[in-house]
Amino acid sequence: MIRSLRRKFVAINMTLLMIVFTVLLCIIYTTTAANIEDEAKKYRKKVLEMAQTMEEHPEEDDDSDDRENRGPVDMHMWTTYLLRKTPEQTWNIGGPHPDDMDSHIVVELADLIMKQEKDDGKINYRDTSFSYSRWQTERGNQYIVLQDRSNDVYRLQSLLWKLILVGAVGAIAFWGISILLARWAVRPIARVLEQQRHFVADASHELKTPLSVIMANASLVLSHPEKSVAEERKWLEYIQEEGERMNGLVTSLLYLARSDDGSLQKVYEPVCFSDIVEEELLHLEPLIFEAGKNLIQEIESDLWMYGDSSQLKRMVQNLLENAIKYSEERGQIRIELTKQRERLQFVVFNTGRTLTQDQMKHIFERFYRVDEARDRSAGAGGYGLGLSIVQAIVQEHKGKITVQSQAGEGTWFTVTFSLWRGVKE
């Protein structure tokens, strides 16, 4: 699938590039050709103006200095001829290059041009391209300015091949760049697909254990149909316990899935986060003291934020349960809620085994466990989803969560949210 995406990415990029290159090269070619044609036409116009001056002032025709000033003899981009014919004479050649053409060719070209409908245009003669402009005076004299455009054809052909070469080199270079860009662009998709694959595999693995227990206990009950429910109570309780664990796992998976696709039902409103922390602490205090842990709390009152109270309660509960679970025997749990400028800061600290840098890097990943052997042991009951849910809730509320761990001290989870400005302090 990833390879297919890369190929499509490269194909789309190359198609767009070829379209852009083709349009760009066509614009360059047609613009250059139009400019050359425009310059050639201007030059023919100047030669005709010289002919008009000669026609209007024939007495000045023998003045060599004036003729040099009138004629564009200093322009050698085109081989140019001025053909002139009076009612009494045949065609004769003048202009900047009068000696470069045979007289019989002049007559043939002139006759062909006079048969054309336009006064300005192009004509091909013996594999040579010519441009012409013609003019007839009131006296009946006819003038034709003839340009040999062979050099222009060569220039345009040379330009075309250069543009094709540049386009080919550019296409090859961009093809390589597109491959690199495709790999970079699909990397997040590949990462998501890999995470999804692991997610499905882990979820299947987690569901397999309780399902196996349920099926085994159900088989035991069914194998003794003569026994009463009271006699099979132990096996039925195992089934119920595993069913409740499965329900918790499925509920967590659904929450994360809905959080990913944005379909979670959220009710955002001003909530007192101080009250939420105190309420969750009140619920979990018996569990903390029963486990022999030492609880220290420093809760600043009347700190408000904008959010969903049910999600925030779940976040606080998960962090507290994580601290209870991973703190050492007779260890310490410290809860702090303070105001830091325009933000509230919620810190959950517990003593116990510290985390390595690699563990902290993966701690919020789904199904990640610091100690899988311990977590899968009896009574642990964890699936490695609690902190993933905490992170999802924090991100939903535009907050930030970090983890720190220091040898000999313990581990800190720090959550920060923006304060709600609607409450006056």
C-alpha cells in the first residue's frame, strides 16, 4: 500500500511537472518567435520607409550620404532585398544586399509574392523561408522588401532543442526529487499504519486472554450440568470478572478511537479544576491509605478552566491510579495544583522505581508497559492505555503533559492548562 502511494505521488508530481514545463516552454518558444517576427517586420517597415523617401524625393537618390542615413544598411540580422518595379521596367534589386540574389530568382519570387492576398506575410521558395512586405505607389511603382529567414528558422530550431534538453534534464532531476519527497510525504502515513497494525495486534492479544478464561470457565460449568449455580459460583465469578475487564478494555479502545476521529461527545463549559482534583482524591484516598502509601496534597482552590468535566475527571483518576500502582511499598504520593501566571499546573508525583529515557519516550504509547511481567501478573489489571487516554484528553483541551524521572527520588507527571479568564479572582 505504501509503495502504491509513493508511485501515485511520483506519477501525480511528474504529470503536473510535465504540464507546467510544457506550458512554460511553449510560452518561451512562442514569445521568442513572436519577438523575432516583430523585429523582422519593423526592419522591413524601415526599408519601405526608405523606399517611400526615394519615391517622394527621387532627386536625392544619388546622394550617397542621405541614402546611408535612410537605409537600415547597418542591420545584418537578416539578408534583406528591396525589389522595385516601374510600369516600364522589370524587377530590379536594391536595399542592403542587392548583389546576393540572381535576377531570375528575383522575378520568380516577385511574381509569387504579387499573387499573395496579404501585403505582409511569409513564402517558401526552394527550401528557403522568406518574409515580405509590398507596397504600390500612386505612380504605379511596386516595391517589395524581401527577407531571407533561414537564420531565424535555425535560431528557433536551436532554441527548441535547447528547451527540450532543459525540460528533459529538469524532468529527470525532478523525478529524483519526487521520489525523495514521496518517501518523506508518506512517512507519517506509514507510521500511522504501523501504529494501527500494532494497535490491532495488541488489542487482539489483550482480548484473547480474558476470552480464553471465559471460555475455559464456561466449559467447566457446562461439563457439570447436574450441579447448581451455587456450586458453580466460583467459575461464574471468574467469568464475570473477566467480562468486566473486557468491558473496561473495549471502553478504553472506543474512547481512543473516537478521540482519534473527533467523534467524542464533548460538553465544554467553565469548570473548577480544583474541585475536580479534590473530588477524585476523596474517592481514591481510602485506596491510597489501604495500600500503605503516604499522601501529600497541595491544592490551590478556585482554579477554573474551560473544558469537559467528565473527561478531566477521567484524566485525574488515571494519573492518580497510575501513581498508586507504580509507587513503592509505603511510598509517597504528592499531588500539587497551583497557578503559574496565566496557566494552572497539575503535578502528580510518586516515589518508586524511576523511568529510563527510552521508557519516558514511549510512556504515552498505547499498550506500552514499563514492566509487562508485573502488569500481567495477578491483580495488576493494566492494559497500558491509561496514560494514552490521559494524553488524548490533555491534547483535546489544548494542554501539555510532560514526564520527568530522577533516580533516588521518583517520577513526576506535569499537566498544564490555560486558566479560564471569565472568573474574577
